[in-house]
Amino acid sequence: MAVIAVFNQKGGVGKTTTTVNLTAGLARMEMRPIAIDLDPQAHLTLTFGVAPVTGETSISAFFREDIPLPALLREFVSGVRVIPAHMELSKVEALQSRSATAARKLKMGLDESIGKEGVPILIDCCPTLGVLSLNALLAADRVLVPVSADFLSMQSVNKLDLALKALEGPLNRKIEKRIVLTRFDARRKLSFEIYDKLKARYGEQLCETRIVENVALAASPTEAKDVFAYAPSSPGARDYAALTLELKNQGFFS
């Protein structure tokens, strides 16, 4: 199975929402996915209701104290497994930014442990291209880029595309990616224009499934639930079920 980095350098595009609900969607397929929260804001951790979390029981302990990744896993009855984040993770960015090997630490940790399980691993990245995000990108087999249906978000994915291509040289491989359009509002002409422009530029790299603007997606984190648990009949649940199936059928998680 694949390691997927969910990344965009722009905030507010549905990065964490996408990571949470794809992980939940894969769990519903009994694929025992793992979600890694690699953002010091720990929004994925909060959304899944992981508690209590300290620096010593979060992903920051892996980076700072070499605690093995399996020791940090939290498992839920839904089949979702999470390695949580904590604000201590921000110190990793500051303390290890000059280390030549720091950016490959997560890849080495995954290769030595949970990466051998053969299950999908999704990494929720912070919205900056620093040491933490580089760890995710270097560890990942593929990258999923959420893009909200607005002009500035579309510009950000174009810049990210250039950054990913620059990484392909040092990696000595092409980075396979998919782009998913989020916060789509069928009442707005701009939403369709953004989709058409992305389709013209990225072709089959753009997912057919569009994630509609939906109250359930915004409200579910307040109850520490994914959208399937919070509102299983909502448009948000429908769309993320469709996206999970689309990507699975394309072999994106394999």
C-alpha cells in the first residue's frame, strides 16, 4: 500500500478535512488505514478526538526522542489508526531545519516499522514547505493536493506543482499526484471555471469527484467525528465516499 502526503501550501483548502475523511472512508472499506498528523496545529488529531496528547505521546517524540512510530499509534473501533500531533512539533521545524538528514527521518521510520504493514498511510502536512512537509513528501509514494474553488487557491497549486517538479531531481523519480477540488459551490459560476482551468492544465491528474461546500464537513470536527460518523447521509459524506472509491479504483492507495 502507498504513503500519501496530503499537501497544499495554502491554508483553508480542506487539507485536514480531506485527510480525515479519506482515512475514515478507507476504514469503512476495512483497509485499516493510518493517518499521521504532521501539523503542529494538530487539527487532524482534534478532529479524530485523540486525547490526551502530550509531546511524549505524539509524532514529535519520534523526531526528538526516536520513539518508534508503532508506539505512538492510537486505534479506534472504526478501524482508523492515528499518530497524533502536539504543539511541541513546532520545535522540530526550528531545531532540525539545518540538519542534512532531518528531511528523511520519517521515511526511514516508516520503512523500519509501520510501512511494512501494507496499509494506506495518509500524512496531513502543515501548509508550509519546511522540514516537516519535506519529511512527508520524501516519505510519500504519491501526493494529493486539495484545492478550494477560488482563484488564489488555483494559483497556489500551480506554484506547488513547480515545487514538486523541483524535488523530482533529488528524488530521482517523478512524483505522482492527484488534485481534488474542494468547497465547490454549484451556484457559483467561478467554481465551474476553476474546475475547467484545472482540467485543462492537469488533465487526468484532476479527480472527477468534487467536494461540495457542505455544513456537515464544517460541523463534524466540533463533535470530534469524521463526516460519515457525524452525518452519513450528507452531501459531504457522499462526496468523500465517492472520492475514496475513485482513488482506490485508480490504484492510488496501492
